[in-house]
Amino acid sequence: MNYDSFGATVKISDEEAKKIDGVLNSLSATSSRKEKEVILKSNVSYAPLWYVFREALNPYYNYFNAGERIISEEQSDKIKGFLINDILKRIHSNEINLNTDDGIKLFSSMYWGLSFESRKILKSIVDKDMRVGVGAKTLNKVKPAIIPIIPYMRCSLPNQVPFESVDWSSALIQEKCDGAFTNINNYADKAELELYTRTGMKYDPSLLFDDETRAILSIALLSDHQSHGEMLIVDKKTGEVLPREKGNGILNSVLSGSKVPDEYRVKMVIWDSVPLDYALTGTEYKVAYKDRFAKLLSQYKAALVHFAQHHSESEPLLVEHLEIVKTELVKSFDDAQNFYRKMLNQGKEGAIIKLFSGTWKDGTSKAQIKMKLSVDCDLKIVGYE
């Protein structure tokens, strides 16, 4: 499903808003999960309702707490003639920038031009809370994949999966990077990559990479896949990766609309890639990690060969901005410990043990175990306020 185009033909008139409000009132009137599901199933084909849910609960949409910043009706110039979907379309295209005072002023004027029911629905949407006691999990159960999710596969800790239980004949180990986790969506039918933080905040790719680099990256990454990795900031002069605090500070500035300073460049380090149909719905992808990793590595190597043979000037850009995470095969816990110590000696954060057989899922995986330095210490409280 293309979430950006879903609901493109939906128009929420005042009459539709009353109907939607009635369904929402029915949902909020019962505390029974089963009764809520019955109501949702009876409206499963009612597109305007699901459009409203998607707009409210899509984690990739950021309304900047606009509901709390609406200017009062008395202080607003009431603008009539717009529907809820008209306003939301302008928000998503950034024609109405809710992160600015002017954007809130325009939004408020359009908001007060709506009917009572439309205002109620629109405020719930920008509050990202429909106040009916159902979330993405329930909605996706009734209407699969209607609400996108932000997938993240966490590592287990050694106390959850003891090292003694690892089959060292089928394991590898990777560097644990110390940057900003990033989901990278590479659609076959879109010219631009989509890059999101772990919490769903979207980067503007043009603030991270120039046009040529973005085109190169889209070739080197698997098409119609979501790649998982971290973004690091590199000092162009020294080639050194900036400390996490400084590097992530620059990336946070990019999220606020600033370009990466000229003296630095962004490098993406990736370790996994999952078809978008699975990643965007959080559906378990039952392909072994050994095969997933081999596929993304093969794509990367093929891109290197392609640029070396046909566009030699582009090959350095690929190497500078994208790499596969440092990986080694291990045959024992001692091998893993040696790699881990090597990472620590290089100032790295740690290492991740991964089993060949591990599938991808949204949640904690027992097939990947984090090795990270931790120290026990006693603390003495000397005062408080």
C-alpha cells in the first residue's frame, strides 16, 4: 500500500464528518475490545473513517502539537470553503507549516471555518489521539496494513540469551555503530529515498546529500526494500567520525531544516534490508539473516563494480557515503570476545552477535545479542533538593 496516496479521493464534507463522528462516538461509548472490533468491522469499507484513523495515527506524520496551539476563534480570520482533507493535504505538502507561527495562524483560520463535527475530528487528528480507545494494532487487525508502523528489531542482552546457548558454527559478529538509527525506504517508483529516525521523524535527503550522491545511493540499496542502519557524521578533513553527541546534534539540526555543514559529510552504515511490504506493516520476514545480509552485500558490491566500470568518478562518492557494517565470522565465544575487545580498543561502542538463522521482526530478537561494556559501581547520595 502506498500510504501517501491512500485516501487521495476521499472528501470529508460536513455530512461525512457527522457520520464519522457518530461512529467515533459509538467506539468511545464501549470499553469492550470485542464490541469495538465489531463496530470497526461493520464499517470496514467506509473509506472516510479509515482515512481519519490513518491521518491521526500514522507515525510518520508530525503535527507539532498544533491542537494545543490553535488561535482562538475571536483572534482568527475565519476561512471557509475547505474540507478536512484539503487542510491535511496542505499540511503534508508543507504549504501549511505547523512548525511556524504563520502556519499555525493559517491552520487556525481554516479550522474555525469548518463545521463543529469537522473541527472535532481535525483536532483529534492533529492531537494524534482519536479518543476512542483503539490503536494501530486493533485497526490493523480489522483492516490489515491501514496504519503504518515504525519497525525496529532490538537486540537481546546476554542475560536474556546466554552466550553458552549460541551455536557458534552458525554465527557472525558485527560492529555496534554509535550514530543515529535510520530506516531507509527505497521505492522502485520514487526518485527520492525516504529516511526516517527510529521515532518516525523524516529527514530531507537534500539536506544530507547532493543530487548525485542520492542517485548513487538509490542504486546501491535494494529496490523496494527498507534498509536498516545508522547515520554517522564524518569530518572531511580528518576522515574521523564525530563523537555521537556532536554527530547526532548535527543530524537533529537537519531534522529542523538545517543543511549538514560543508566541512562534514554523512555516512550511512547498513546491516539489514527487508522488503517494504514486510517492513511497513511489521510483518515477520522469515528469510534467514545470512541470506538477507548476503543479498544487501551483493547489491552493494554490484554497485561498486558498476560505477568503477562505467562512472569511475561516482565510485568514491558511494564509498564515502555508504558502507556495509564491519562483519566477521566467529567460531567460538573467544572469537567474539576478541572482536569485541578490538572494537573497544578502537573507541567503538561494542559488538552484536547475530545467528545465521535469525528472521526479521518488529520487536526483540533472540537471534542477535548485544555485547556492550557495562560496569557495576556503588554510588553514595551526598545530598538532594
